[in-house]
Amino acid sequence: MSASSRTHLLFLVSVAAFFGFALTAAEAQSQPQAQKTTAEPVVQVTIGEQVLAFSERPRLLRLYQAADLAPANYWAASRLISAKQVEQLAQKRQHVLERLEQLERVARSKQLPALAAAAQGFAQQIPQWPLVGAEWIGRTKINESLEVQSGVDVERRALFSSFSAASSDMDANPLLPAGNYRLLPPKNLGPWQVTVVSAQGQQQFEFDESDTVRSLLQRAEAFTADNDLSEVELIALTGLAARTQVAYYNDGKALPPVHGLILIDLDLSGLDAEWQNLNQQISALARYWNPQS
């Protein structure tokens, strides 16, 4: 082969190599674009058999609109159930149950049979509590009185009757955290009700605006079981909690939490400081109570 022929052949090889490299580069440049079109959604929400996928973090209102839901009555009652919260809730429940078992043994050793029976009563019922592992999305701020929460219209006697008030409040229409969820939509829970929860069990009562927490505790015969009962924990539909006085000489006259809980504490006054946070742990667990069960 002549020198000119070899030069020509090398040129053709170089051209082919160049175009081959250029094609490979073009394919490499197109790869990120393909990844973008097939990327996992930032937020994915399952509602029954429907799955909603969002490429960007949506606000709660957008989720309601996409799912064709009507959030006007129970905006703040929405529950976004995530695997992370389900696992954390199971751990919290197990921890509280272990503490209650320990408390029962300690109470018996200290000759406190009433406290031992109360610890056993909570330990027996907590596994059946209707709790959901939910992210608290759309939670409203609770003031000292439940009737002045954001989104509440007392005159219309509906807990969350003002959708415009809730949706205009950025705290009540937050960006959803990234992740996969199952939405438990809000629904009409009927007339005003409250559940009184104590070591003896659970009692549900209907009430109206003339009732107070103390009057409902009297109907539940809570003062018969504990005539020294002076304060209780109120857990609202939103999962937020507040304490109120209920003794006859110091009655806070609080409105019962609509579709929420009145939680009667364990009497831990006779125990060491290491036990004084157990009621707070029980309350934290009860905040995951599912009012739609």
C-alpha cells in the first residue's frame, strides 16, 4: 500500500472514530433527559384505589382539589399516613406499654393497689386504641378556647365550617413533605361528641354549647372514681392538647373538644420523679387517635 493510500485510510478511520464518539456523546447527553421523564414523583398520595403523583411538593389544598374532595367541614382532620409515622407510632405505643407494666409492678411493691389497677387498666386498653401513624398536615393553631381556633365558626355550630379561613392561612395550607402517603380524607362526624378516656375505659357523650368539661365528667361519674380529680387533658380533633381545671372550687368551664378526647391522668403523685412524665407519654400517644374509626 502506498503512503498516500495509508494516509487516506487513516483519515477515514479518524472520521469514523470522531462520528462514533460524537454519537456516544449525544446519547450521553440525552440520558439525563430520559431520567427526568421517568423520575420518581416527589410526593405520591394514595386515596382508596386512586394514586396521585406530584413532581413538586404540593400544598394541601392542591391535593384536595386533585382528589376532588370537599374540605370545608373538617379541614384540619386530614391524616396523611406514612410508613415512617406508622413505625414510630408502633414504637411509642410499645414503649408506653412497657412503662405501664413497670409501673404496675412498682405500685404493687409500694402497696398502692389503686395505682396498680389503673396502670393495668391503661395497659389493657391501649393496644385497642384507634391510632393512626399520620403526619399532622393542615393542623390549626389552638388558642386557650377551642371555639376560637382558626377555621371555627361557633355561630354555625360546625367545628371547621370556614374553608376560606383555613385555606387562606398558610399554617393551615402547608407544603406536603416529600414522600409516599395514604390519605385518610375528612368526613362528617355527625353531632358534637367527645370521648372520655380513663384507666376504667372509654365513654362517648354527645353534648352542646351549654356543656363544660366538668359537666361531662360528672355524667361519666369520673368524680365518683376519683373525688380529688382536679385537672384533665383535652385532646382536640387536630391532635393538639391543652390542660384544664375541673375541680368544683376551680372549674375552668372549658368547652369539651368536639370529636376529641378528655383524658384522665394517672395519679403519680406518690412516686419518684422518674415516673412524672408517664402521663405526658400517654397523652402524646392519644394524639394519634383516629376520630373516623
